[in-house]
Amino acid sequence: MASNTLNKLRQAFSRMISLKAFDTSIDKLQVIDASPGSCTCQLKISEKHTNLNGDLHGGAIALLIDNVSTLALYSNENGVRGVSVNMHISYMRSAKTGDEIIIDSKIEKSGKKLAFLTAEIRHKNSNKIIATGTHTKFVGHH
């Protein structure tokens, strides 16, 4: 079951990147694990992800949390992506060009209208947390 979910999320991310939209800045993101309600990705930080100081840009962190939590939501049986209502991010430490990071996300609760997701970004080698985030998405019908 988990391998079907992993393949589903890899295909979904590939479609997102093929649209040549804003998400292409994280085109090297790899979906490495998935099960219904959760998703784990990894990324090697490149210069295009950093600010003038060479640190992982806060906007890139927000994009990663948005995308990976959306994949976690999409991994559920109903395959809904939803529409963002709110995101809250806590930035805890930096990461530099060349660092490898892991992004974990899961569904905390999903109801008829809203889904509540969490995400954590950490250094792959040290496991130290770089940022955490919560993401609320509208999943009801328009």
C-alpha cells in the first residue's frame, strides 16, 4: 500500500513541476517515502534556494512546507489537494547551499471543510530542525 502511495505522490509532483509554474524552483525535490496521510521528501539546497547570505531562504522554506504538506494531503484515499487558508512557520536555524534537508509532513486532522497539516524541515545528517510549519487547507466543495 505504501509503495502505491509513494508512486502516486511522485507522479503528482512530476505533474506539478511540468506546469512550469512557481513550483519549478524545487524541481529537484525527491519524494522518498509516503503512506496515506504522510509524505517525506528530501532536497539538496542549491543557490537558487538561498538568500543573499547564502542561507536557505524563508520563502523557499514556505514553498517546501506548502508543497510537501499538500502532497501529504493528496496521499489520502480521496486525493484532495485543497486550497491554502493559513500557514504558520517557525524558523529555527539556517541551512546552506549544498546541505541536504528532509521535509516530513502529515495530516493531523481532516474534516469535511478543513484539513490541518504539520511539516518539519531538518538537516539530513544532524537531524537538527531548521523549521516547522502548520498548514490549514480548505477541502470542501466550492
